[in-house]
Amino acid sequence: MNRYQQLAVLFKQQIQQKTWRAGEKLPSVRVTSRCHSLSNGTVLQAYQLLESQGWIIAKPQSGFFVAADVERPQVIETSTSINPVSINDTLFDFLKSQTSQKSLKFGSAFPDPSLFPLQVLNRSLASAGRKSNPNVVLDNMPPGNEALRRLIAQRYIQQGIPISHQDVVITSGALEALNLSLQAVSEPGDTVVIETPTFYGARQAVERLGLKAITVPVDAKSGMSVEHLESIFSQHDVKACWLMSNFQNPTGTSMSEGKKRKVVELARQHNVYLIEDDVYAELYYSEQKPSSLKTYDFASMDERVLHCGSLSKSLCPGFRLGWVVTRRYNQDVQKLQLLSTLSGSAPIQQGVAHYLQNDSYDNHLRKLRRTLLKRQQWMINELKRHIPEVEFEVPSGGYFIWLKLPKGVSSEDVYQNLKQYNILIAPEALFAQSFAQAGYIRLNTSLADQEQLSNAIAKMSQEINLLLTV
């Protein structure tokens, strides 16, 4: 292949990938010549080839522009991959599909963004930015913005957990908080316990850190088996346990107060550290916020719970703001953060602190919980109307439903079939260490478009019935 042909292929790929969009001007012949160390004549040949194939058009005295989509040749994409599908492949495919603007993200891990006060938050960011000084970056290095840490600590104190702002480390989202916490209390080769099914981030973290995992089952009706957990702690040298005590992802179940107390007692007895993922705690539907494992840990000097929280599910998705509450491992978490991501975003920390200080976060939360409950109730009625053969428990918070499919129906088949109609659910393979369970899918109940959702549920019913007849 000649050099002008190679350059033409490169630009064609960039146009296919939307790096250059319809109507946008390509770099001039002179600029492209300089960037690729080619002669002007070679670049001109490449552009002329693309023009003859319908990818670009030439405008006299203006240059070369990307042709409109309707003028381009149709390209049929084929896959040449022969690698076996792993959890990484499945997860990558799922996460990439969530970026599609055409799809209904029925299995998304994120709440409907229209539920959040983004305009108010943007004003807070702008206001904080106007007041910032040249030292702002240094002021927001680990453990993070002091004003923000104080505001977070005050909320814990009001919930009966008497921590100090010095116990809080701000992180780039809850996932970083959880990963740093796990790293702080374990080393490669250690044995840890994770739930099954569980948030896929936990499975990825264990694999990435070179840890050995033992799974403890979580049932949507009865929750995690404390007896099973106690047996694992007794029979194995377990260093840490990563778990969700409230509105577990994906099942939506919550531990009772007795279970929470017992789990902390077991951790203390067996010298195990608990990594508590509590990102959905503010999304409760009852009159009172549920307690956390940290509630039963703060009174002891033998701290066992590294508590991880976030505002991503309750206030500002996409801002990537989380934290770890730990006194014993505070310095260790800070050191690990400095050696990995250095720190969280200084403007984000300042802006959120400004919002929490000057706007009514609690009023927003009350409205958010009412809306989430209303949407959950609507979806439950739709599921019962369209797919009476499926089973599920109704969570008392959060925005997930863990749907049990009829016997013999594969969640992977339902997932793949619905993808053809741009309906994206979350199949069991993302959450389960093994495939011993019955087929399950996770649905997001926070979405707003009732007509689109009703049509999606009807289509899901149709696909399930078709699979039952195979």
C-alpha cells in the first residue's frame, strides 16, 4: 500500500469513528504534510482518493470537508476476534453499550440524571471558582478539601456516628475509595470475601490486586447469610470482606440491624477488616435513614470498618466524588492515593462544598426519594402486568430490581436479544462469580419515560416467552 493510500485509510477510520464529523473541515494539506512528514503532493493524493470514494468533499478556496453521512459508502463491520469471552469482555461490552444515545439504558448503574440539581451545582462550581486562589490545588490534596470533609463529618455526627473530619479522605468517586481501602488492609495473595451476586467493581478489584476471593451468597429475600459468613471466617485466613449493608447492588436487599451488629462482631473476633460500600444509603424510602456497619464500629478502638460513601447516586453523577471514613488507616489511604491518582479534582471538591454549605441538600434528598419511590411503584405494576411469570423482591430503597427469570431462560440470551432493539439490561454474568444461580437480570427503576419503559417491558416479555418455547 502506498503512503497516500495509508493516509487515506487513516482518515477514513477517523471519520468512521466520529473523530471527524460530517461537515467538519479536515486539516489543510500543509498541516497534514507537516504532521505526517509527507510531501504536499502525497497528502493531496490521499485527499483526492477520499473524495473519489465519497468520504470528503472539496470546497474551492476553503479546503476539504467531511461529507454528510448520506453521501458516504455503506460499511459493513465484521468482528475478527476469536478470543473467548471473559468477565472483562462482558463488562467492557456492557459499559461501552451504555454510551449509546439511541439505547434505553434499562440496566444502567446510574440514576436518571434529570433527577439532580445540575444547574444549581454548576452555579456552585462557578462561585467556588471565582473565589479560588493559586494554592487551591495544594489545599485539596489528600485528605481533601477541609470544608468538604467537615460538612461530610457533620452529617455522620447527626446520624449518631461521632467521627472527625480528620477521619475522612476525599476520593475520585466511591470506586476509588473502595479500591484504596482494600489495598490498605491487604496484600497480593491474601484471601478476601465478596458477595455473590455483587457489584462488578468488587470482582474487578479483587482480580486486579491479585487477591483470592471466597464468595458469600446474597439472596434478594433474606439477604446475606451471616451463618455462611461466620463459617468462612472460621475456616479460612480472611484478611478483608467487601460488602454492601444497604440496598445491595444488584439485589436491592438490606441487612437488618441485628445482622449489621453481628457482622461487625464476627469481623472483630476473626481479625477481618470490613470494606463497606454504602453509596445508596441516602436513597431510603422509610421514615428513618438505615444505619451502617460503621454505626457498630466507632465505639471500639479496634476499628474494623472502612466506610466508603459517595454523592454520585444522590447528588451529582459524573462528578466522581467519594470518600473513605477511617481513623486507623487514614494515613495509609492517603499515601496510596498520592501514589496513584494524586488527588481528586480541586474545583469539584470546592464546588460541592459550596453547594452543601449554601443550598438545601436535605430538601433535594426528600424530593429525590419521593420520586424514586413513585417510579419504582409504577415499574413494579408494569412488570406484574406484562411479565407475571417473573419473580422479584421489592427493595425499600435504591433504584434496582433483581428480576428472576423463569426456569430455563438465560439472562445472557435475554440481554443479547434485547440489544437488537436498543434495550440494554444488565445480565447476571456481570454480578455472579459462577453461573450456578438461576437466571437473573438487574433493572433500573429510576428512569422517567413511561411510554418507552412500558414498550421495553412488553418487548422483554415477548423475548422471554419466545425463549420458553425453544
